[in-house]
Amino acid sequence: MSYGYNGKILKINLTKKKYEIETPSDLFYRRYMGGRAFAAYYLLKELRPGVDPLSPDNILIFASSVLTGAPAPGIPRFTVAAKSPMTGGFGESEAGGSWGPQLKRSGFDAVIIKGKAAKPVYLYINDGEVKIKDAGHLWGQPVAMVETLLKEELNNPKIKVVTIGIGGEKQVRYACILNEASSANGRNGFGAVMGSKNLKAIAVSGTSSVNLFDKEAVKEVSKWVASIYRDNPISASLNEYGTPAAIAGLQASGMLPTDNFSSGAFSGYDKIDGDTLKKKYVGKKPCYACPIACKKQVRIDDERFSVDSVYGSPEYETLASFGSNLGISDLNVIIKANELSNKYGIDTISMGVTIAFARECFINGLLSKEDTDGIDFTFVKPTDLLKVIEKVAHRDGFGNLLAEGCLRLARKLGNNSEDLAVQVKGLELPMHDPRAKFIVALGYAVAVAGPDHMSIPHDVFYETQENINNNGLDSLSFYEPITDPAKKVKAAVYGQTLWSLYNVLGVCDFAYQPRGIISFDKLVKLVKGITGFNTNMFDLMEVGRRAINLARMFNVREGFTIKDDKLPAMAYGPIKGGRLKGAKIDKKQFAESLQEYYQLMGWNPETGVPHASTLKALDIEWILELINK
Amino acid sequence: MITVSVKMAAYLRRLKGCSVGKTELELFPGSRVKDVLKDLGAIPGEIGLIILNVRAADLQSLLNDGDNLELYQIFGGG
């Protein structure tokens, strides 16, 4: 009898229109647990190196974890993974909402999709039954409509649906996948991968509940969160404001990305901050079993356009990437831009940063109105942003070039414009300036799936004794504050390992320490209570470490080297405005820290490749045999 | 007694008297930032940035009459 997991992985071949069910051993679940680890395992074993990510040869994986679907807060997430169309390496993106738990209830722990359907299809997985169904009538439909239509067509109001929008159908390189119209597997272009397979959506439902080893232990954790989340300011702030509360503080700190990361302060910040946006909130969109409910719905009153509130409110990343980073302070336009992005299924970070790149090129004369279909890319008229998003989604005119991301666009433009492209490995940076956060900078350079602000806890958590004493980092062996960049490598390694564990388990970074309120003790209690595994934080950190190494070896096999672990040119030039004016990454310090990082990870500092002994200690030395075949 | 003005945003506005984002506090001379936080009812670990008269400060910073204090929530990703 297994607790927490079904013991079944669904493998579908869209070309052959066939499927099979794999039943991995209990040891597999004990060792890998879910999410990132499942994905890297199968991509290593079953994807041959060198494929085009947008070809039928790519493999698309949806992976829950041994925890998903249990009635406990902050564990609703699931991972989508494939070879990334953005980086060409290991790609992953997680989402909340309700799809992951429902996949579990449908009888499967993960879905692995190969090949390409001859015509648009969707998958319907219901209580162990699997159907590949025609999606011709769904192709072209906006994201929210797909769920509505499928509920009707399948006569099943309980289905949860992951879907792509027009962005994915047109294979916009950074198109995303959404469930419940606003929970996005946002980064790395999996919407494009789905589109390239002619796969519009996956609907899941089921009546089985997750088997719990110790119901009482699970209940205890849920009860504790329910009793405290409204009083603890970390969770209460998310409950009331969501992440937009960050704008004012980041502005004051001088680290609010402005004008394509040229400055850290934006004169219009108070028009787009948490207190201003909150006035437009009309509801909350909680993820499965989580009372914190950080996602919100908005309503606006604007004669220029209307916004469908089903698509949710912009969160911090979107506020900054369509706002300060584009010099736009028209909040309603940002809200509308968020709606369009979700309706068409496009990553707001990659799209925003690509547009910011084009804007800087336009301002510098590297692009003219002739190139941009007559659109003024200064966005002195903010509504022009909405025109651009329509063009990107439909790959129309200049939108077709923007749809490729800022690195590919820079390479087309030439003229050293690559220096203005704020990306690592071909994936755009999120809205956290590496010059202001050295740990994040290290994380950006080495993150297995490209620069990811949620792959590594940020510097601020280590900066004061108060913070350390209250966010659990003392129990990860950080006893005193760290502010000197030269001392931050340990924090980068341990923090990244912890959040890798969270990506394996589908744990929400907002709910668990250090960024959330639930302690590591409670996390261990939950894992034991759900699965019955005899585990603790040491073992769980090893699970996280194993997953990083699996993904790293995938990238090694695809030809990535230490030359790819770097920062964009912008990181070595100074922040031009705000409290941190003048701040920049010291090249020598960074290079030394990177070397130290490899050492601490048990990787060869000259090649960045994990030592055989590291893989052996993690029971994954089978990778070496695989690669050497 | 000394008077210090305190400005704050978002969730910190729930603190004693700060609903419009700004408040004035009467404190004993020799008060430090940590005393203000205790007075307001801030929870340890929730503050991410302290600015005193335009400069970055910390919990131990000494306050004087007429000082302007700004407090911001901790934010590390999202």
C-alpha cells in the first residue's frame, strides 16, 4: 500500500495515439519524490540529446509529487518540464491552482507526452481512463474559454484543465500553460512545446483521494496554519495584498527594475504599488487547500478597455515587467496587459523584458518606427503596449521577432545590442536586480532551468539576526547575519538546495520558511504524515540536492559548460538611479564565488560537471553509464 | 519627549495609527528604532528595510527629535 502517491505514471505517444502506464517501484518514489526530480529522471532516460525543443522529439512532462493532493496548505504545485525552447537545456516551471491535486485524484502521479498529434487534440484523464480527443473546436480559443467549453462538453464540472492560448498555438517561444486562467507554468516556453505537439489542453478529474499515512499529523499542520495565517504578517500580507506589496519597499531599497534594468527606482512607482492596486481587488483566487490565497482578482473602470476578472490581478513580477521596467505607470494598462498575457498564454516576464529590450533599442536608435510597425516603443502612450502584446501573441509583423525573446532578437539586430539583452542562457531575467542581490546573482548564473528568482531564497533573509531568528535559517546552520558578498556562497548553495526540494515536492515558497510561515519541522511532519517515509530535513535536503544534480547532468549532456553560467552584461555596469546608484557586480568577486559554488556543490570547478563521487552519494551514478553509452 | 514621523506602506499600515501610511510618534529621548517597532506592534522578522532621514538604518539606530523614519516589509522573491 502506498501513501501519498498512486504508483502510476501515464505515458502518452501522440503520434501513435497510444498510451501505456508505468508503475515505478516504491524505491523510485522514495528516492525522487516528484516534480523536478521525476522530470529530470525521465528526460535523462528517455530524451535523446540534441533534439529541437519544438519538434515532435521533445518530451513534455507534467509531474506532481508524493505530497500533491493531500489536504494541507501550501503543497498544491506541480512541475511542467521538457527541453526548454528558450535555453535548449533542462526546462521546468511550476504552477499552483488546482490541477496538480486533481491529476493525483485521476489516478496518476505524472504524465509524460511524446510525439505530435496529426491535428489539434486534448487529453481527458478521468478516474484512470485516458482519452485523446479532437480539439479542433478549441484551437484558437482564449485560455478561460477552454475550461468552460470542456466542462460542458465532458459534462463534468469537476475537471481541472491545463491549457495553452493562441500564444502556445503560434509557438511564441515563451508561451506558457495556465490552469484556472491565472495560475501559470510561466517560464521556459512550455506553451510553445504543447503547441508544437498540437496539444491544446489536458483535463483531469477523479474521485480517489490521496491515501494519508497519518491523517492526524496532516490535520495538525493544517489546523496550525488556519489558526495563524491571518495574524502572522508574512502570510497576512500575502492574504491581503499579494506580492504587489513589494513595490514600495523595492523602490525604497533602490532595486525596482526600471527602464530595462538601467535604474532601480521608478518615479511612477506609487501609481502601481500595492496600496494603489489593492483598491481594485474584488476577490481572492486560492490554490488548492491553501488559506493564504495570495492571488487576487481585479475589476477596473476604464473607458478605453474592459478587463475580464477571471484572468486575475497582476502580481509583483508582472507589475514590474509591464510597469517600472517599461517606464509605464498607467496601472489599468498593466492590468489589461496581464489579462491579455493570460488570455493568450504568454509569460509576462519574458515578454516584458523582451519588450523592454526593444524599447531601449528604440530609444537608442537601434530600432525605428519602420522596424516596429509604426508603434512608438517609448510607450509614452502606454496603451501601445497592448497593441504590442496582440502582435506578439499572433506573431504578427514585429511581434514575430519579439516572440523569439530578447537574445534571438539581439542577435538579429547585431550592433552589440546583445549587451542590452537582460538574459542568461537565452531566458530573460525576472524582476530582481542581480546587482542588488548577490545570492540571487549567483542563482541566476547557475540555476538549472535558466535565471529563476524562485530557485534561491534572496539575500534579505540572511541580512539581520532578527530575520535569521524568525525565518528558520538558523536551523539550516546560519547563525549570524551575512552581508559580505564573499561570504554568500554557502547561502546560495544551501538555499538553492532547499528550494530545489520545494520544486520536487510541489511546496509553495510563499507558505514555507524562510519566505513563508510554516517551519521545516512542520514540513517534515507533513511529509511523514502523508507518505509514511522515515525522513527528516537532512534526507529532504538530499532529495533537493539530488534533483539539482539530475538536472545539471541533463544540461551537461546537452553541451552546457561553465561558459554558460554567467550574468548578462548589464550586471557589470552600474545601477543608474535610486538608493543603490552605482552598485554593480564585481567581476573578480563573482568569478571567485562561482568557483567556490562549484566546489561546495561537489562539482569540478574547471568544468562545472558534478564529480562522480557526488552522483554516487546521491545514488544517481547511473547517469554516467547512460551518458557514456 | 521627542517627535518622530513614521511612514510605511502596504501591510505595515495595519500597525497602530498608521492606516493612512504616516503617523507621528512621541518617544522618550534615547529611543531606538527597535523601540518604535515594539511600540507599533511590528512582528520580528517582518521588516525588510529601515530608512532614517533618507539613509539606511537598523534596529539599533538612535532617534532624534524631528527624525523621519520609513519602514518597509521584507520581500524576497515573488
